[in-house]
Amino acid sequence: MVQHRFSGPGATTFLEKVTPASIAGLGTHRSGLSTLLWPVSGGIVDDTIIARLGPELFYVVTNAGCREKDLAYFTEQLEAFKKDSGRRLIGRFWMAGD
């Protein structure tokens, strides 16, 4: 399992951009299953679990077997989001046991 943490203004908007999930309606300390989607094709990158820890704070889990692909995906999507929106969103990643 690879653990990700997204925080800051725009975290909800970012996660709604990269998944088909309705993150805005997710209550604090609630979670849901979703998928990460390629921006152009809408194809599935990987499955994911998203938990809301606060208003703009999320804990996201992805498959360790897809670690390199998922980290590259999140890095690329975060940079595009920051450039397009001008928001300072923080994404941190770590493996279980790290």
C-alpha cells in the first residue's frame, strides 16, 4: 500500500479532477472507494481509497504494485493543477512501513 496525503486550498477540487468521486460530499473521517483516471482518455490508472481528515486534508491509499506509475501520475497531475489553478496544494507520499 502506498499512502498519500493531500492538503491545502484546492485539495477537494484536485481529487475531484483526478477521480470520478464526489469528494465535496465526503464527510470528515469518512472514506470511499474510487479510481484514478487518465485526463484525456478517462481510462483507469489505479483503484484508490480516499478518506477525508479535515476540510482540505485527505488520506489516499493506492496499490503498492503500481507505485511508480501512481507516483508519476500524481506528480504530473499535481503540477498541472498548480499551474492551471495557481493554488498551493501539498502532496506527500510514503509506503506502508516507511
